[in-house]
Amino acid sequence: MKKVSSNLILGLMSLIIGFQFLRFDNGYILETASYEIVPGHLLIALGGVILIYYTVPII
């Protein structure tokens, strides 16, 4: 249980930090009207993978 709770906290913190990064730089490029991948996107993806991997029971 301790490993699951520490990984749950790690996943949630990764999501929170990723969203905080996106508040300041969302990767939007005005000249080309497109988005680029910034660290906030990667942290949100990492947090999602950690949460899904450690909280969804594997059958």
C-alpha cells in the first residue's frame, strides 16, 4: 500500500506541476497559429501514465 500511495502522490504532483507550467507557457506560436510540445505537456502525460499504471488494477 505504501508504494501505491507514494506513486499516487508522485502522479498527482506531476499533474499539478504540469498544469502550472502550462499556465505560463502553453506552447502556442502566434506566427504559425500552432502549438509545440512544452514541458507542461510532458509532465501531464507522465502524471497520467503514473496514475493509470499504479491505480488501475491489472486483470
